[in-house]
Amino acid sequence: MSDLSYLCTPRTIPYKYKTITQVFNEITTTFPNKEILIYRGIDGTRESLTCRQLQTHATKLAGYLVRKGIKRGDKIALSGPNTLEWVIAELAIIMAGAIVVHVPFSNTDARDVYEIASTAECKAFLIDPGKRDEYLEMILQLNALLVRHTKSSALVFLRKSKNLASFDDLPGVLQLEEEVEVELPTLYPEDEIVIFTTSGSTGKPKMIPKTHFHAINNPIISSGKVYNDRPFAWSAGSPILTVYQGTPKVFCDSSIASEGHSTMKIWEVIKEEKCTSAILLPYFLLDLVAHGENYKDPFNSMPSPQVDSRLTISTRMSLAYLQGV
């Protein structure tokens, strides 16, 4: 069995001693107009960001955070559904030298959200109020807890709120005219950049930190366009492990796949975007098998499939069936 151990398999790709920002700067310089983020709505809407747009927006937000007193090593909570704004905020926090604390958006109880942020000793909170302020009540409850129990209650919205104009928001920050260019801190590969929170199924959620070095040397990165609708706060859906290494990411609202009746619409998105790989969960694959008569075309979106680590052997067989392997 020792011959089958990962320890007996040498790494084929040399380690890179770089930071996320260094690698993404190199990619942006080489491919400034490359689409790196593609959001697809089931209604046919499509929004995207190029490498240059993502870098420009994130740099501006990072400067705003530094001007607001955020220092290297500070922690900032980030919460919201999968959006382009979410990724801008995450990269900006990293560029500012701070550490992103991923707060899963499935946590809709303000007390649970506050507990994660307070345990991590977050200095600020970047949160999405929703397209129609549907999360506003929870945010107001959260803000009350922040004001009552902490010295800092810095709260920034990822989108404009129709009902609360008193908080800063990302669109407003991107429109600010900078009088003096802010110097961002020097970063190192050993610096922590993100803290993932576990599901809490065995008790209180655990907090798992990752560094630049870990993210840069992730061994499972695809070289093509990836479809992945996992929530960004999950490690399996995190943009850190794909976008900032130059891998285009196609995504939908993570709640759509779980509804179960949009399977073929998502499959059409994967086809239209010509994705070369996709991370899909078992129930989605079973739905595809059930609708097998609906896709007789020769499209083969996943020649070298990347699948969620929780997939069973039967699900892998289903995936092989879907590709005609």
C-alpha cells in the first residue's frame, strides 16, 4: 500500500513562491481583456468582468479600506450570494493586506453571522443587501449587534441599498475621485489571506486559514473555463482557487441548482459558455441522466472532469455516461 501513498508520488509542477496579487497582476498584464468572471442568469442575462476590470475595481476598494484604517493582518467579514461584487470585495481585502473571513450566506440569523465575525475579531463587514434589499432586516439586526458589542461597526454594502443610504457601498466607492494614491502594503506568500468556516455540523463552525502560498500552489486548477455554482464562501466554490490564477469562472446563483427544476437551463449555460470543466453535485448529475433524451447534440463540456470530492463511484459513472465515455 505504501506505493499508492500520495507521499510516494512526486509533485510534477514546481512550487511558486508568489502571492495571489503578484500572479494576478502578471495575468492581467498579459491578458487584460480576458473575461475572468461570467455571471449567468437563468433568464438569459449575462454579466462579466475582464482581468483589468477586476483588478481596477479591487485596487480602488483596497485603497478605500486602507484609508479607513484597515491594516495588514486585520480581518474583514465577507457575506453575500454569488455576485461579481463579491469577488471584487474579496480581492480588495487581500490587496489591502487584510484577511477575508468567509461567512456563508446560508446563515440568515444575525446572531450566527455576528458570532462568526466577533470570534474572528473582524474590524469591518462587507455584506450584500440583495437586489431588492431582501436581506436588509438581517443586516439591521447585525449592525445593532455590532454597535452594541464592538468598538468598530464598519459596515459596507456590496450593492446600493434603496432604503439605507447612510452606509458606504461598493458602487459609490468605485465612483470616488482619489486625491492621493494610496500605497498598499507589501504582501508575502506566507501571509494568511482567507479564513473558511466549516458547516458546524459537529458543533460550532471551525475556522480554517489559508495563505497565498497554499492558494497559488493548489494542485487541482483547471486550465480552461470552469462552471462552478458552489457558494463562494465554501472552499469548493471559492474564487481564490481559480480566478486569481487566471482560470475563467462561470457561475449562476447557487440557489438555482438546488431547486432542481433548472437543470437543463444550467446545462445550456455550460454549453453556451463552452466550459471545459464543471464542478457538479450528485443530484444535479442524476437530473441530467433523467433528462438524457434532451441533449442529443455532440457537445462534450468536460473532457477531463473535475468533480466534487464528495461524489460517489456511482456518480462518477453517471458523469462518464453523460460525456459518452
